[in-house]
Amino acid sequence: MKKDKEAAIFEGALKVIKQKGFHKARMSDIAKEAGISYGLVYHYFKNKEDLFDSIINQWWNGLFQLIGRISRETWPVWDKLKGLIFYFLDTYQKNPELVNIFITEISRSSTNLTTNRLERFKEFMALTEALIEEGQRQAMLRNDFRPRYLTYIFLGALETFVSAMVLEDQKIRGDGQKERIAGSILEVFLNGAKTQDSKG
């Protein structure tokens, strides 16, 4: 029962924050959307910021778990980067409100980046940079660029692509489209980043 209530609040918050933005969303709006009493929301979450952090942490926790798994694999680096792309696309397909909130309220909004939220963002950048460095050590990616620069280029392309889909409210129609999107991003990135004698 508790999990059901929390899930209802969570889903209500996703919809309300997507519609109104974090700062204009009210806990009473979220309670109404969730179909529960206003006071009950505060039984599960201290305030709107606490609820918002729970939403964002769902995104980060899933992403960090994925990076942990693929970091232990012996895959070529482009397959690991493809795994990152698919996390964004799979989540957008299954839970578009969550990705919408991440893009509009965190990734492209400095006003909501508290110290703790910014630290998680930096952690993600560092973990992605570690994947890029792995590719450089294996001579799969060029070493004449700093790994941080390649990280910015890769994540910039991924985030811009997903942001455009979010802002235009485009839907992902299936696995074939996800493969084409991932292939396009990797092709453009790797054509400039891979070594001349590396094969992808």
C-alpha cells in the first residue's frame, strides 16, 4: 500500500512538473493529480524539493547502475557508449516525463542545480570520461584530444538530440528508431574521434 501511494505521488509529480515546471508546481496540484489528500503527500516527502530530488535520483541511480555494469564489461568502447545512448532513449520511451524533467529542469536549467544535484552531474561526467579514457588506452579513440573534450563532444551530441525530441514532444516509435538514433550519434562522433587504424 505504501509503495502504491508513493508511486501515485511520483507519477503525479512527473506530470505536474512537466506541465508547469518545478517552480510553479504546487504540492496541492501534485496531490490532486495523484488522487490522494494534500496532507498525505507530506507523509512521504518533506517538501517539494525532497520530492523533486527523489525524481531526479531515480534517473541518476538507473544511469549509474548502468555505467557500473558496462564499465566491468570487455566490450569495445563504442558498444559502451551505445549503452549510454540507449539508457537515454529507453528511459524516454518508457517514461518520457522523467526525461523531460531531467532535460528541462536540470540539464538545461542552472537555477535548479543545488550543490548536491551538481555533484551528481559531475559524477556522471567523470564516469563517462573514464569510458573515453579507456577507449584511448585501447587505441580505439584518438589520443590527440583531451578525454574531457571528447566527453563534452559525445555528451553534447547525445543531450542535444534527446533535448530536441523532448522539446518537440517527439515519440520513439520502436527499437529500429533507437538503433538509427544511436548509430547516427556514434557514427558522427567516432568518425572524428577514432584512430585511423581502428575499426568500428
